[in-house]
Amino acid sequence: KEKNSSQEEFLQAATEILESIAPVFEKHPEFQENAILERLVEPERIIMFRVPWVDDNGKIQVNRGFRVQFNSAVGPYKGGLRFHDSVNLSIMKFLAFEQILKNSLTEMSIGGAKGGSDFNPKGRSDGEVMRFCQSFMDELYRHIGPNTDIPAGDMGVGGREVGFLFGQYKKLVDGHVAVLTGAGLEFGGSLVRKEATGYGLIYILDEALKMRNETIKGKNIVVSGSGNVAIYAAEKAETYGAKVLAMCDSSGYIYDNNGINVDIVKEIKEVKRGRIKDYLKYPNTESAQYVEGGIIWNVKCDIALPCATQNELSEESAKILAKNNTKYVAEGANMPSTNEAVDVFLKNNMLYLPGKAANAGGVATSALEMAQRSSRIQWTFEEVDAKLKTIMVNIYHNIDNAAKKYGFEGNYVVGANIAGFLKVANAMLAQGVV
Ligand code: NDP
């Protein structure tokens, strides 16, 4: 704690994980004898660098770039790049730390990393975004590679940014190397990667509900965010017969008792790069309302899907969900609920699927993208989607079994952390003190 005293988000993520894996250490004294925990919380490498670029007015801008290569015991570093003005070292470390266990849960051979910059692509022209991405890659390229570190997208990094980043990487190394996932379909990308995190979230939720003789059909859902994860979670939930009542961005939320039309949200966010309040300008949205600055969790629902950002769901909001009889919370975002909010979910016996398990579909499909690229074969949409579903169903049973085995039945915070940790710890043990 002292070493990382100003890194609030990292300490929050680490505290949650370390507390919940304590029971493992009673059964495995060898982990303590080999300082697995002390080594696990220390990143293998952190790269921080200057990213200078020229804006459309000819003015020089300077941002800060990061890559946290946290743990490579299980496989090469893997994790997204985030471009958002809130990005700092603490946020990078928390995301990379969570990624270690998430990647382990996918059962693919991938280690944990995260990177990004405090650059915000919102409101920037395509030319500015391209020049920024090129400058970012001018430094990052020497630290990544298909056997060392394979970044992907995250907040603020979608198909456009991955394209620019890849173009510069290819130029610098003079090779068409599979070094970034989330690539365009024309240059090595995989079908379903765009949809994977949101779809995967619904697949794991569906499995958890099935085990309780429940279904998604007929449920009212609130999805926070309106980005990549939120859109495809909402889309899949609607195909399962649920009604999505509300979605948001950082300015406010839209609400419609008749259900949100996800195609309009897609058009606003993916094509126009607009704001969620623009929803009301579209035809047949008369029954919708926009609440500027409102807290989306005040909307009564059966299922809450936080898909925006870290710490967006506070203890207070969790209490409102509990009061409104929300029974299920599944996280599409990384650490969207504060630790206090999670305590409220567990105390109220709500089904709670933490992000590290519930949003693992994105990185799992990235690993499927890597497999397709190295074998030079492209699977169909249906093939990738079926594999994604199998992975999410397996993750559910894996975390459920781990929770039961350690005496915490139904507690998926403990289940996900223990199931993810064991593989990493055993790999570290096998590889000696490195
Ligand atoms: P996007 O950038 O596509 O979308 C993020 C959305 O969240 C935007 O609608 C944004 O609105 C909104 N948002 C951001 N901050 C806030 C806030 N404080 N309050 C309300 N809304 C907010 O990102 P993604 O959808 O890719 O990522 C969302 C989350 O999912 C992140 O936590 C990410 O780490 C996680 N994740 C993403 C994966 C992926 O495959 N993309 C994989 C696994 C996890 P605005 O436009 O106003 O900023």
C-alpha cells in the first residue's frame, strides 16, 4: 500500500482480489513460501512515454503514453489500449492487474497487460486521431510483438484507431505482423470481435439465470454507457426477449418504457460519433426522455448491466437497485461497481457477475482472432459466436465451482478471483523466481 499510495484504483482492485483469494493460501502454503503474492502485485514492466503530435491548427500537443506489462506467466502480454482523458498510471495498473485474472479465466494462453494515453479522441478529426496514433506507435512498437505483447482496443480505441496504430506498426517493422487484435476484417480481424464483449456478457448472464430456472426473456434491463460494450450487450439482450429501458453517456441518460431502439444508438455512436441525447431527434422516439446529468441506476429494472467505466456504480446506487428489487447485476465494464456497492449486492443476495469474468468475451475472441491469423483461416460469424458462447458458459461454471469448492457458494467475486489466480500462481511457481 505504501509503495502505491497515490494509486487509488489499483489499490481498490488489488484489495478486492487479495482479500478474496486468502482461502487459497490456507490450502497452498507453497504460494506463500514462494512469494507469489508479492510478485503478482508488482508489474513485470511499465513503459511510460511522451506522445507529441500536431493538431489541425498546427499546434503541438503532448500526451502521455503507457503500457503496463503486468504478468506473462501464462502467455504473452495481452490487454487493450484506452484513450481517455482520465488515463493515469493507477488506472492502467488496475486494468492490467484485473486483466491477468480475466485472461486466465478464458483458458487461453495469454498474460495480462493494459496501455493507453490521456489523449481523448472525442471531438478530434480523423487526421488528428491518425497523427496521434502514429506518434503513439512510434514508441510502443519496440515493446510489443506477436510473441511478447499483443494490444487491442478499449475505451476510445475502436476499429479506426486500431487501423491507424497497425498501419504505423507495419511501416516501422516492415512486416504484416499479427500484433494488434480488433483489426479490420480486411487485414486479419475476426468476425464477432466487435460484438464479443457485449454478447459474451449476455451469454454468461443467460447461463447463470438458466441455473436458477430463470430466463432473460421478459426482463427489464438498464445498460449504462452507449459504447462498444453497451451497444452489443443491449442488442443481444433484446434478441433474448428483454427490454432495454435506459442507456447513457457521460452527459446523461435516455429512458423509454417501451424499450430503446438499439439501432438508433448504434447509428449515433458508431456512424455519427454523436451524443446519446441525439436519440430524441430520431423518428418514433416520442416516448423516450433524456435526463441530463442523471444517475441511470435510479431507473427501476430487473437486471443492471454497467458497461461504461470504473466506479460508475456507487454504494448509494447499489442501495437504490436493491430497494427497486433488481435481482441481477452483470458487469460489462471493468470494475464499474465500487467495493462498497459490491458488498450491498452480496448482502442483498443479488446475483453479481464481476467484470473480470462477465466481460472476458472480448479478450477471448481476441485470442480466437490470433488463432485464425496464425492458421490463415477465417471462421464464419456463427463459428466464432458458438466458440464465444462455449467460453462464457465454461467461465460461469468455472467460477461457480471455485466458489463452491472454497465454501463461498454463489459469491462470484471469490469464485472469479480464485479460479483466475490458481492458473497464474501455478505457472509462476513452475517457472521459478523470475
Ligand atoms: P467506449 O469508449 O466504446 O464506450 C464507453 C461508454 O461509456 C461511452 O458511452 C461513454 O460516454 C460512457 N462513459 C464513460 N465514462 C462515463 C461516466 N463517467 N458515466 C457515464 N458514462 C460514461 O468503451 P467500451 O464500450 O469499449 O468500454 C466500456 C467499458 O468496458 C470499459 O470499462 C472497458 O474497459 C470495458 N471493456 C471493454 C472491452 C471491449 O472489448 N471494448 C472488453 C472488456 C472490458 P462518453 O462518450 O460520454 O465518454
